[in-house]
Amino acid sequence: MPDANDAHHLDGLRPETLAVVAGRPAALPDEPLNVPVTFASTYIAGGEREYGRYANPGWSAFEEALGALEGGRVLAFASGMAASSALLDLVPQGGVVVVPRHSYLGTLSQLRHLEERGRVVVRQVDAVDTAAVIEAAAGAALVWMESPSNPALEVVDLASVIAAAKAAGALVVVDNTFATPLRQRPLELGADLVLHSATKFIAGHSDVLMGAVAVRDEALHAEVLGRRSMHGAAPGPMETFLALRGLRTLPLRLERAEQNAAELAARLDLHPAIAEVRYPGFGAIVSVVLADAAAADALVAGVRLWRQATSLGAVESTLERRRRWAGEAPTIPEGLVRLSTGVEHIEDLHADLVRSLDTLG
């Protein structure tokens, strides 16, 4: 039997298979199929783990599985924000960070706080204006991209942006939370680092708070690992176990949710109460724009099956009006509602939205 710890047995396997088989224990008689949860803060000295802040068998299993999908080495973090904080810490004092104006609110908030303290200089850009992004990358220490963007669902020309940023000497981070490694692999396009809020599609069941970073360069991996260890941004063993269990079904969940998203985007585009539908053609997130904040709030309040929640990427369908958050970009329409489609039946999801939309007049 092949040793599950030998990475070569994964060569040539398709993503749907990798999600199931990567990160398994050795295939030996009476060994479990899954890496057990290890609740340990301390290990016997003399090995590689030493202490619970540095390593855990469950982390290693999760990191191997997600790494096989992303095509790099993965480090698990306590949250997506912990992971992004570690990456922003790579920027030297006073370094320039290029970031899309439409990005995850937590990322923009972190950058705003760092800029207020004089740690970094932030250049916000329209990420779909490739020429503007390339111009802004000149002299930057870090170029941070997010595609599709949250919640505008803009798709960035990652290949062009990454190539230009690398030529300018900048590190490149791509937030791959929305696309997942099943729809794009930024490391293959030349990105240095790939970020995930594993809370979302990776874990997929609204019960885990976790982040992850994928990287190819060994020196950069060591730097990010050092920051996780020093700052104590390590995930819990139970969270990692649940995230890996969720990852096993990511291809199935995403396939169904993506089908729902595409169908809803097509149907909602025909409803008179919807002024605009934003869907990039892949993934399970759809944004719809209504006339104003009142109409959007009424839609959210009127549904019964969909749940108002600020997270996304889980088996259940959620929605929210994004400008209810004070820090959301002012260029996001007041009436924009972000929909995260789950795996429920499409007819039930559609009927619930239409029932609420029809009350708007």
C-alpha cells in the first residue's frame, strides 16, 4: 500500500480526488482513515514538535490537503484575519501596499490601522483597471489582490497584474477565498502568497474560525511560519479537524452551490425589483443591486429560508446588505445585497427570494 505521507502518491490526481485523499495517515492495518484530533499543548522533547504553539498532527494533515489543492505549502492560522495580519507584517516599515478599493472589509480595516500608525503607505486602486494597478505597483513592497472581489465581484486580470508586480520587485498576495483552489490557483500564475479565510468555503459548515496561507518559496514559508509561532496565531486542534473534514466535500459542495448561483443570477436578472445582477460566471457568490438601502433591507427582512449573516461559503444560503457596515467602501451601492448560495434546492431558494422581492412593489 502507498504511504499516505509520501507526497508522490498524489502526483497526477485530479482536485476532486486530492480533496479526499491528501492529508491521510499511513495506510497500515488498524490505523484510522482520518488523522485523530490531538489535544496537546506539550510534546516529549527531542522531536520536531516540542510545543503546541509550533505544531500539531491535525495542522499537518490539513496543510497537506489544502497544499495539494493550491500547489504549494500551507500554514494554518487561527483565523483569516490572523493570516492576513501575518502577511502584512512582511511589509517593511513605511512600505507601500497596493490594495483594491473593493476588498474584504477586514483587510481594508487592518491596512487603515497600520497606515494611521505610520507602519505602511496604502494605495487603493480600481483592481479591474489593470493599467492603474500596474502603475501603482511601481515602488510597492506588497501588491494585494482579491479576485473575485468582495462584495463587488470584480474579476482581476491576475496574470498581468502579478507579472507586472513581480517585475517591479513587489511581493504578491492573492486572497483566493471566493474562487477556492478549485477555480483558480494563483501560485501557478506567479503569486508569492495565497490567502484563505478557511472559515468560508474550505470548512463550509459555519462552525469553524480559521485561516490559511499557501506559499511555494521555502524562505518565505519559514518567514510566515515564524510569525505564526511568535504571534501565537495558531488554530485549535478541533477547528483544524473540522476544517479538514469540510475540505473533503468542497468539490461536491461547490459544484452544487455554483449551479445554484448561476441559475439564480439568470433568474434574478429578470425580476423588475433588481437593478443589477453581479456574477463573475463561477463561484457561489452573487451580488444584486436594488433601488436603495430601504429596498435591500426589505428583501433581507422578507426572506424565510435564506439567513441574514455576514459570513459566507457554507452549506446554508446567507445574504446581507453590505453597506450596513460603516466601513464598507462608499463606491459599493447602498442597495447591494450579497448572496452566498448554499446547497439547498434551487426552486426553494428562488421562491423565497421572489416572495420577498414581490412585496417591494
